[in-house]
Amino acid sequence: MIRTAEGLSINCIDWAGTGDPILFLHGGSLTCHTWDLVCLALRDSHRCVAVDLRGHGDSAWADSYTVDAYVRDVAAVIVDFGWARVHLVGMSLGGIVAAHYAASAGA
């Protein structure tokens, strides 16, 4: 579990692996397990981490579910892992969050 600056617990599955890190973000009403087969297939060539977004899976519920709140959570995960660079892969809600994170000043 990763704790954000807001004190929210964010669940991740670290598939480990070698190579460039990839952070996987699921769609609405899904969980990090959406990416299980993809991470298994890629972990020989990449460091694969899948996240339960706030209010999903084993991550904590929150008072706010704005795109900005999700982006802050993604930033907290990236900082926690100490990554200077990371590939983001997202579907649906996760894709929107990934695009907003990439467009943010901190990306």
C-alpha cells in the first residue's frame, strides 16, 4: 500500500520485472487485476505495476473523485517508487487519468 499526501491508501500490485517501468491504470468499476495477464506477459522486459485507483479494489474510499485527485494519486505512486520516468498505460478512466498526468506540469 502507498499512502498519499492526503493520507489515502492506494493499493498496487508490483509484478517486478526488469527494464523501464510501466504503470497500469484500470477503467471505472474495475481493479488492478484487469492487467494481470498483460503484466505477466510484459514483466520479462518491463517493471510492471498495476494500481487500484481510489475507491476501487483494495484502495481506500475518498471524499473526492475528480480527475485531479486521481492524478495526484498517480503522482504519489510514481514518487513512492522513485521513478524519474515511467510509461503510463490506461483504459477508459485510467486512460483519462494517464493523459491528464502526462499533460500536467509535474509529468
